[in-house]
Amino acid sequence: MKKYLLASMLCIAPNILLAQVTVTDPWVRATVPTQKATGAFMQLTSKTDARLIEARSPGLVTEIHEMAMKDDVMRMRQIDGLDLPAGKSVELKPGSYHVMFFDIKKQIKEGDVIPLTLVFESKDRKRETVELKVPARALNNAVSVNPTEKMHSGH
């Protein structure tokens, strides 16, 4: 019996050890009827140094993006990944890092739930996949963690 218990624990242990990233307060900005793109926002915290390397959602083009000021102009661009320093929360928020959804076929309304898969890679190249069901918040109700922060509506 002890052998079976030990074997079971060894099979489960790699999955437990791999769960290094915590996702907090994920949300998607709701859209207007003809809008073809929107953003997803959340806080990511990794126990060890890691990197967000992929985001995907069924039926949508999904990319990791960054907004940054360059030559006095706010620019948005796709990035190939986002570093997550060990123990530090990295916030994906309007006007900063975020996940973009493109080719939206149907309006995303407040209360809708969007499936989102995030793929993280550790320094030793081990990958962790996190499956999320992300709620949509209304355009006028999509408050970030910092309620005094002005919302970016350029998506």
C-alpha cells in the first residue's frame, strides 16, 4: 500500500511544483456592437522568475501587448513575452501591459465570460498553462485596481 501511495504522490508532485503563477482579478473590457478588439487585464505573480509567453482564446486572435510612451506619443505594440520577477506582482492594466483580443465576431457584454489560456515559462524552460474564465465588465464600469487611475479607452 505504501508503494502505491508513494507512486501516486510522485505522479502528482510535478503538477504541484509547477503551479508557480497566480492570476488575480482577471477581467475583459466589454465592447460596443461593432467593436473588433478589446483588452484583458489582471495581476500576475510568480513564485519564481518566469515569463508570460503566450495567450490564447478560442475564435479570437490573442496577443500580449504593451503600451508605452515614445517620442511623446503613446504607442501600443505586440510583445513576445512579459517577464515576471519572482515574488513581484505584475499588473496588466489599461494603458500598460495587457492581453489584446482581435477579430471579435460578437459583442462582448457585461457578464459574458471569455475563456483565456495563459502559458508561462520558467527559467529552466518548464511551461505552465493556466486556464481562465474571464468575466467582462461594462465599459463605464471597468474599474482597475487603482480607482483613481484614468481608464484608457483606445482599444
